Amino acid sequence: MQNTPSVQVPTNNLAQNEEYEGKAKIIRVLDEQTVLVKFKDDLTAFDGVKKATKKGKGHLNAQITKILFSYLQDKGIPTHFLEQLDDTTFRARKLRMIPVEFVIRNYSAGSFVRRYGLSKGMKLKKPILELFVKSDALHDPLIDPNVAIELGFLTRDEYEKGKLYSYLINDFLSQLFDQIGLTLVDFKLEFGIDQEGTLYLGDELSPDSMRLWKKGTQKSFDKDVFREDKGEVIEAYEYVYRRLSEINDFQPSPPEFMINLSIRLKPGIVDAEGAVVKRALTRLGLTQLSEARVGKLIDLKLSATNVLKSLETFAVGRTEFLINPLIEKSEISFDV
Ligand code: UDP
């Protein structure tokens, strides 16, 4: 089987000055490095079946996205946001978008409740990350990360980094919304890669792409107001924008995360320790054993406000002190 992704993101194939009009935004390629992102007043739900135009929505989502991206950028999360151009438009880095959505859930709601027959509003023991294929035609199916990697939708490295950023973003945003009396229930992120191969958070962060409940209740301040006809959607978005604009230089407590590093000898390198293990296990009766190789596991717990900086420091330290690149190879994974 050839591992070629069958799911394409239309904005990945645009030439200079070409435009793509999506359900809520228009993307225009400005040059090799940048695009223009314009937020529309259109609202859609249920794969575009329910539609409306709400005056002012594009403006509110552009402003909310700008506030949240600037806040995350300040905390060391790379986002595609560059500068605001007008009320509904900003300039952003041109990215090749990964055709997979990262959804983080803190409470049960939406498709999670429907899929597993749960009651709405259960606090989850730990935030849960789910991946979905970005495809309207397939109705954005849930996908196992290993399958997504195997099918070439993203690399293991992109998945690990995307996962780490998703959990950190969740921590940073949950603390921010808590300040204004809102609970971050769940949200969707999209990542992309620039020409240098750096992973960035792309797309938007707005009440269109997250669930926000008034603390201690299930009163929605997001697209569910529109999805479920629960009132005036613009008023809900205005409330989120007004409260976010009132926050001044909020410093969240630094999130903790784990770096798990596994170090193995490269194939072909003679492993004396492995040979000892093999002999011992064979003596114990494991006679079919053809080879044993010994490696190392290093688990690091980090508390960091500027995540990117800590990772860079770590990457340098890793090659200098932890592995011998002539004979060893390392694999890195992240957790919270
Ligand atoms: N979401 C999104 N775009 C999508 C699918 C989901 O922005 O294409 C957001 C949605 O607003 C919610 C979260 O991701 O905040 C989880 O959505 P869920 O899987 O529960 O699906 P839904 O209830 O939106 O069908």
C-alpha cells in the first residue's frame, strides 16, 4: 500500500494572489511567506447544513483570535499570526496545513457525548486529546494517531509536538478564561508547517472553535448558542471579546510537562550488555530469543513559562550530554 494522503487541504495548493473561500474565512496568498486571513460574518453548523449571516461576527472572531494568539505567542507557543490589518483581517505566516484537527476536551460535550453515550458536563480526570481528519466529505472522522501517522497525514514528530502544544495551550487558555469567569470545555486546533519546517498553530481561536461555559453552569458563550438556538449568538461573542479585552498582562502559572526520551543503540552496533541479557534469558528457558538490545529511558518533568525556550535548551543539551550520536539514536515524546 502506498501511504499517500487522500485528504488534501485546499489552501495548501494556492498560488500567489489566489484566494480560497471557506465557511467562515477567506485566505489569500500574499507572497511565498505570508497570507491574508479575512473573517466572514457567516456562521455554519452541522457540516454546513445550518447557515446564517450575523453582522459583526467576523470582526469579533478576528479580534478574539488576535488576543488569544498574541497571548499564546507571548508564552512561547508559535502561532501564524503576524499583524492585524483591519477590523476583520490579519496577516499570517503561510503554512502547509496538516489535514488533521487536534481537539482537547476538559469536560464531556458535543460529539464526545454522542459517541460514547455520556452525560454532558462531566469533568474529565485528565484533558483528552482526540484527532479528526479534516474532511467535510467524510464528516471529519475520528482517527487514531498511529493510523494518521501511518497514512502520512502527519509525521510522528509533528504529532508529538502538536500534542505538547495542544496540552500547553489548554493550560494557558483555561487559566485565562478562568480569570473572566468562563470554563474552557473543549476546543479545536489546526497546525501547519512553514518553509523552514517549523510547526505553528494556524487557523483561528474563537467561540466558533471552542466551547465556553459560564463557570459552574452549562450556559454557553460559543457557537452552541447558534447550533442549539439558545439566544443571540452575537451577544455571547461580544461578551467574550469585551471580557478578554479587559484583561491586562495576565501571567498564568507555568504548566508542567514531561519529556520522555528513549535512547537506543543504532542498528548494527554491537551490544555487549544486550548479549549478557540474551544469555541470561536463554538460560531461563526463553530459547527462541534471537536478539536482546539494551537502551535507556530518561523521563524529565519540566515546569516552564516559555516552552519553546526550554525545548531549545533541551535539544542542545540532549545532543551534547545525553547521547553519543555515533552509536546511539534517540526518540522523544511528550506528556502532561
Ligand atoms: N470543532 C471545530 N470545528 C470542527 C469540529 C469541532 O471548531 O470541525 C470544535 C467545536 O466547536 C468544539 C470542539 O471542537 O469546541 C469539539 O467538537 P466536537 O467533536 O464535540 O463536535 P461538535 O459537537 O462540534 O459536532
